[in-house]
Amino acid sequence: MAANDTQTKHWSGTGRLRGGRWGIWFFATAVRVLGLRVTYVLAVFPAVYFSYASPDVAATMDFHRRAFGPPPWWKRRWLVFKHFYSFGRAILDRTAILAGNRKNFSFEFDGEENLRTALAEGRGVLLLTAHLGNWEAAGQLLTRIDVPITVTGFDRETPEIRAVLNRASKQDFRLLPLTGSPTDAIPLVAALRRGEVVAMLGDRAYGSPSARIPFFGGFASFPIGAYVMASIAGAPLMHVFSLREPAGLYRFFGFPAQHPKMPMHNERDAYLKTCAANFARDLESVMRRDPFQWYNFFPFWDDEETPASSAHKRVRPGSTLNARPEPTKP
């Protein structure tokens, strides 16, 4: 079954956090009262629980097989725990940073010159990112460019949980929830035409138009709407990602800007597939630095056939951020 048909049955595809209102309130309060180090320890317990009780374990193990090769049976559950704990820690970091507590963190931006060059064009910038690392954390680096920032995403939290999260946040950007309607693009294109920054996630199709792309040794669907939107707005588009490194360092990766231009209708599908393939390649290159920081815990692949892949070769993209060519028209 394709990922688009199954992801909403898995919690990371629903747009909601697990744990309920009181569980989320407890950890948000623990971060504020007890501090991050103690709360990290407390996060071990739900990570252990979900490592056995979550319906997402099988999909997570499938990803580990693609990222690391087939692990021995005794190691599989440990890898799942490590992955779930990484996600829990990312949520705690996000809670602390959005609440204004940044003393435990530092931030670095590889490729900041790419963003400033794109902004200098005066047509806004569309940032295409992924459920990798901690966007809210590394995104704090964007506040120093002094340009309004709109972050999009599907937000299906209940009103009670959303109220708890909002009380714990002091975010420096505007959150624009998506509904799945074609009209979602209207305010985003308007923001780009005002010269603002718009950030979108590019590793979940959510039933939107997509292309089937080789990724981690299989095929997966990646949305193509961001490239259409950038073309309509006349805005440059950048692939950007973040990762947490040791000692609380969040590193932000900004690849060189592209300038999507829609070709003739009969060439459009091939062109958009090339754009999506470039995104998947950039995403995979950064993911291989730490696969445990990719937080798509649902069946992501649709393997009717398997492409040739360097599935176990570690790639360090830091030295190649300025080397990837822009997609060419067919």
C-alpha cells in the first residue's frame, strides 16, 4: 500500500502529538520548572513505552533497515527506542526554545550566504524543508535576517492541546495552518510577492500532487507543489534542513537557490519530477549524518521496484552546499 494511503493511520502522519493534554502539559511544565537535563531523563519512560506500544514500530524498523542495513533481531528494539527518544528530545528542545530559553543551545548556519543572496533579489524566498532535526529550533537563525517569516504545516491538534502549546511558546514567526485546499497557496504566494520568507515541508505528500522518486534504496512520493508556487510567485526556492549536533548545537543547512520556471505543458511533469528528485537527494545527504533525526514514523516507501542505491554510504554535505546544480528543463 502506498504511503499516501497509510500515513494518516500512523500518529506522525496525523499532525498531532501523542500523550494527551495532560502529558504534554506535564513535559512543558517540567522543562520550565526542572530544566532540560532532568526532563531529558523523564523522556526515557515514554520512549520505552512507545517502543513497544506504538503502531509505528514496524514502519520505523523498515526505515532502519534502509538506513543501516538489516540489524540483528536483538538490536531492532534498541534502534526504535533510540529513534523515539531522539524525537522526544527534539520536542523538549523546541518547547524550551520557543519559550525563550535558549541558554542551552547554540546555532550555526552553513549556507547563510545562499539565503542572503536569494533575499537580495527582492522576490521573497520559499524554503523547502523536512521533518528532520528541529525546524523550530534551527529556524531561530532566520530571525536575524529581519524579514517576516511564515511557516506552513498541517495542524490538527485539538483546541485543548493547541492552547497548552501556545501558552508555552513565544515564536518569532507566523504559523499558517494548511487545510489541503487549493486556496492554501493564495496567502503564501502573496507573502512571497511582498518579499517575505515562506517555509514549507517537502517530505509528506498528504494526498497533494507528487512525484515518485528514488530515496534510500526504494521509491517514495514527494510533493511538487512548492516548485509550482515558487514559479507562480517568481521567487527563488531553497532546500534547507537542520540537525542537532553534540553539546546542544543546532546546525542549519541552506543549499543554493533554484529559480523554478514551468516549461511547456508536455514537459512539465518531467521537470517537476527532476525538482523533487533534487530535493530527495539533498534530504538524503543530510539525513545520513544522523538518520535518527528524521521523524516520519509511517510507511513512507512504495517499493514496486528497487533503484540502484548507495544505501549505506555516509555523505557529509557540508562541503557540497554550493555544488549541486539547479534542475534543468527537459
